[in-house]
Amino acid sequence: MSELPKVGIISCSGEDCPGGNISREATLRVLHDLRPDETVTICLPLFLAGGEGERGFAKRFPTITVDGCGKLCAAIGTARFSSKPTVEINLEDYDDFSSLKTEEKWHIQESSKDLVEKLANDIVNHVDEIRKISE
Amino acid sequence: MSDAKKIVIPCSGIGKAFGTVAREATYQLTETDHQSEYKTMCLPLLVAGDQEAIDLLKKSNVYTIDGCPKKCATLSVERIGVNVAMEVMVPKVLAQNTEHKPGSVLDIGRNGVLLAKDIVNKILEEGSD
């Protein structure tokens, strides 16, 4: 049985930008379908609203932050309250980012499903790499 | 009616269906018939300490929708020194509308959408000034 550490994934899930919904969807895809036994998450706002237990998250788990825009709330918030993320992913670095539509903050459009998959696969690659290094 | 903006902030919860219901309710309120009156804002901006977001909340009427007793939306707003005008807890709304039990975090289903509508109605009925 594997003793490798689980990897934390923290999505910004920002409600007011299309990238927040994409980051959330891709993160859930990894947590539920692609690497359910190797990953854990925490609601980002718990760093501000919660206590020391929640703030120990990124100290306990090597953590990947997934941000939907250049504000980098997940990366900055995680570093501010817990520990510097092992990997910081910013959706703005993807070519498809500029084609996101405003309404995607509520409903992901058919045209963005590939971006969700691409982002999810990149998260998975980072998860596998982090666990490989921990071997 | 006050000139202050009405800002609805859901909890950003990613672990439970109630977090998705809070999000759905926010969009029902801010992206449909009531979008001229209600806006939303990314809660994570407060975690990152975004000053522009904090300043805007300080001059707004803030409505929070929380999916669990951790109350991330309400407590995050209060921690920056802003009073919440109305606080809605999704499980409490479900207790009053038990037929609208949502599905999963990935797909809240028709009942989840209806539960979100219950939340919208509650805010419109009880939160208007």
C-alpha cells in the first residue's frame, strides 16, 4: 500500500469571474475522478474564517493552488495564512483564457470543456510529480 | 431604498453540495431578473486581502450564503470589519423545504436548483430594505 503523501489542491472558485468556475470544475474533476485517493482539498475561505487547524493545511500537504485569474487569490491566500504552495497554476497562462465568456462564471460553455480537461490533466501531472519526488 | 450596493457572497465551498447550491443561488439572484439590484464578488479576494474589494464591501449591503456551519462567507466578511445585512444558511433553508434535497457537489440536480430558488426568495422577501 502506498505511503506517499496526499497532495492538496486549492481552487480559487471565484464566483465573479469565469476562470473561477473553470478552476473549480477542473479541481473537482481531479478530486472526484482522476486522482480521488491521492488528493485532498479545503475550501479556500476557511483560511480566513477558520482556525489553526485549517491554516495548517499547506504545511501538512504539499499543495497546488489553482487560480482563475491574475489576482491569484488562492496562491496569495494560501501563502498568507498557511504555507507557500508547492505549485501555483494561473489560468491566465493558458492560451484559451482570453476566449472565456462572462456567462461561464455560472455555466461552463461547451467550448471551454477542453480547457477544463487540459487544466485537470495539468493538475494531475503536478500531483504525480510531487508524489514521485516524495518517494 | 438605500443607494448602497447589494452584494451577495456565497461561501465558495468546494466539498459539499450545499456550497454549490449557495453558488447557484447567487447566480440566480445576480445574473437574472435582479441583476440591476444585486451583484456578487469573489469571496477569495478577502482571503487574499484585496483592498479594492474590502473598500467596496464597506460601502455596500452585504448578503452572505453559507453552505455549512463553518460560515466562511459570513465570518470572512465580519473579519474585515463589515456587518452582514442578511445571513442565509443553506441547511436551514433545506430544513424548511425538505423536498428540495440537492444532489452532489458536482451536480446538485433539479432539487438543488429549486433549493437555490428557495434561498433567492428568502433574500427577496426578508432582505429587502
